[in-house]
Amino acid sequence: MTASLILTCIIVYFLALIAISYFTTRKLSASSYFNGDKSSPWYVIAFGMLGDSLSGVTFISVPGAVLLAKFGYFQLVMGYMVGYLAIIFILLPIYYRMNLTSIYSYLFERFGIYTQYTGAFFFMLSRILGSAARLYLAATVLQLFIFDSYGVPFAVSVSIIILLIWLYTIRGGIKTLVWTDTFQSMLLILGVVFSVVAICSNLNISWSEAYNIVKNDSRSQIFFWDFWDKSNFYKQFFGGAFIALCMTGLDQNMMQKNLTCKSLGESQKNLFWFSIIMLITNLFFLSLGVLLYYFAEQKGISLPLKPDGNVFTDNVFPFLALNHLGFLASISFVVGLTAATFSSADSVLTTLTTSFYIDILGKRTDSQTDTRLRHAIHIGFAVILLIAILIIKAVNTGSVIDVVLRIANFTYGPLLGLFMFGIFSKRMIKDSIVPILCIIVPFVTYYLDSHPFQILGKDFLFGNTILIVNGFLTFIGLLMIHYLFRDIKVKSD
């Protein structure tokens, strides 16, 4: 597949997004950018959230990671279900009762302005780094198969991608994203479906035969019970529950879309069906990984290697799709990856802008918004995202999905502790000390994660449960603040 044909697909795709943006922004109110006028159909949001949750990481990294991690990632996904239930029955009722646009306004109402600043800061830090990692993965593939052919440097190609995203999100905000995300989710899933079709066609096998291949392959092992390994089921399952709770329920990027539903009931229905779709889709992505490696083995294809001689797992899917699986798979991969690329970054610019506008600047969205200021913030975060991507490119050496999860483990921990203390405790705290605590705790948990302690002569590895440790230490720190400053009777200084 030629670079010019791939580029044509991307241009057509972008024009479709521009068209969606045009039709969704013809009648805008002052708050449309922030809450979509509270008129989004729940089923549209449920499907659209899939693209933002999966992004380029799931599209590329999850199938490739099957070589080493097998289906171990699915243990994490099963844990997600528990986290989503907690959001449905605990967090969403609070957000709707308080009529929030930014969920970190809850922290102001519960504790004070410094805690709200802290929550917004950790959201912005986590989303900038996480979205940069996701976008970096997709951008490197586009760079390899398109922009390198034209001699365009990586920094320029990423700048073009972010500029295109900025163009169709700057005006409509969340009102536009609800619909563009749905469109992108559909293309992302179709990209995987047609890739499986291409594999079956090339190997001359039926879908039932493909199912049996996946079922009987040693790489489809789901459960790992070694207590000392970070892939242990309980570490993955409970880690997944808290990752879902934090990366969805305590994340402005995901919740802002949920809060555009007309009512709490519709928002809960949306998240329930999203969780079911999420489970099935991830299983499909893992199955694709097995089929990709099986296809390479049957055809005697040498897979791309890293400098250390090991398989470059993040490049396996793009390498096979664009070079060995035929025209249908190539088109499907390019369209799916493009959807993942835009979906992983477009909503984050809007929600970062929302959080900064409301939580940091203290602006209101129920009056005529300062459009010029909002546009300036939007542009500023686009530039910050570009810089973060270039930094990740310079330092990344492993699987991007591991990078994303590690970022979540250390940046969402303080948010977890803050919200859990606020919800399950009635105690007040000295608000101005909260930022100091929330900066210290991630460094402590990073040290614990980097220096395994021994139990019965063996190293204990936290894995994704380090997020739970992070949140727990934040909770304990807040409790200590309460008792050290128990004379504090108000929520802020």
C-alpha cells in the first residue's frame, strides 16, 4: 500500500470529521462546549466512549503484547467491570446531584479551593502524559508508513495531526466530540474485524477455525496465579478495578461526556452498556493478537525486531497489516489507526480546557463564556501535548501500554485518595496542606514499586496494585492532617 493512498484515506477521514463538526455546531448555546446542552443520547455516548478508552494503545499495543503477556491483560479488563459498577452506583449519583460540569468542583465543595486545584492538576498531568503516550504510538506508525516517504520530520507530522484535531474541536467542544467519538469507535472496531477477515482469507480458514486456533493457542492463557509475579490474577483484577474507577470515574475526560446525558438514569445506563462492550472488544483485540502471530508463523514471516534482538511487539500489527495481509487489511488498519489517533487526543483538549477554565480560573459556564480565553487555553494545551509527545519519543523503550498504565498508577493515586476520603469520611482537613501531601505520596509509591521488598525470601512485585497503595497512602495522609489540625472547622483556609 503506497504512502499516497494512505494519505488519501486520512484526508477523506478528516473531511468526514469536519462535516460532523459543522452539523453539530450550527446551534450553540453558551454552555454547549462544556456540557453539550445536556442533550446527548446515552447509547451514542456509550459507543463513543469506547474509542477514547481503547485508542491507539489497544489497537496496536494490546495485540502485539500477546507474545509476552498472553491474555494476561484480560484479567485487568475483568477488574474494570467492578470499577464501572462503583462509578454507576457511587460517583454518578454524586455528580448529578451536585449538577457538576467539572467533577473536581466536588473537591471544592467538600474540602476547599486548594484541594480542587490539586485534583485538577493531577487530572491534567495524567491526561497530558497518558494521551501523549497514546498519540505517540499511533503517530509513530503513521510516520513510518506515510511521512517518512515524504521526508517530513516526526515533530512536523505530529504538529499536523494536533492541528487537524484542534480545527474540528475548537468551536463545538464536547457537543462535537460526542458524535465524532462515535464515528471513530465504529471505524476502529471495523478495522479489527476486517483485519481478522483478511487473516482468515489468507489462511483459507473459517471463523470457527480461527476461534479454535485462538482457543488452543498457548498465548491465549488468561489466568496467572503466581503470587510473586506482577501478572498475578488478584493483582491484575483489583488493579483493573481501581484503574477503571480512576481513569473513568475520577477523570474529567471520561465523565464530562457522561454528564451530557439528560438524566442520572440515562448516564448509568450508558456506562453499564459501555462496560459490556468494553469487555467484549478487548477480548476481540487479544484474539487478533494470537491470529497475527499464528499467521506470521504459518507464512514464515520474520517479524520486526528491536535493537536488542527481541520482537518489536508494537510494530507487529502494522507490519503485517500493511505488508502481508492484502489491500482490505491495509485500508482497515489505516482507517482504524487514524480513528484511534484522533480519538485519543481530540477529547482531551476539550476536557483539559474545561478543567483549567472552571477549576483553575474559577470561570462559570452557565453565563456567556469568554470565547477568546477559552480558545487560548485550547491552543495552549495543544502545544503542551505536542511537547509531551516529543519527550515520550525521546525516552520510550518499552511497550506503550505499559507506559500508559504506569502513568495512571502514579498520577491517579492522589485523586483516588481525595475522592474516597471525601465520600467515605465526614472529617474536615486543612485544605492548604493537601497539595503538599499529594505531591509527596506518588514519590513514596514510586520508591516502593522500584524497590521490591522480600516476603519469604522472594521479591514482592505490586504490579497495577500500586495504584491502590498510592490511593491508600493519600487517604491515610488526609486522616493524619485531620487529626493534626482538628481545630479546623471550615472547608478552606
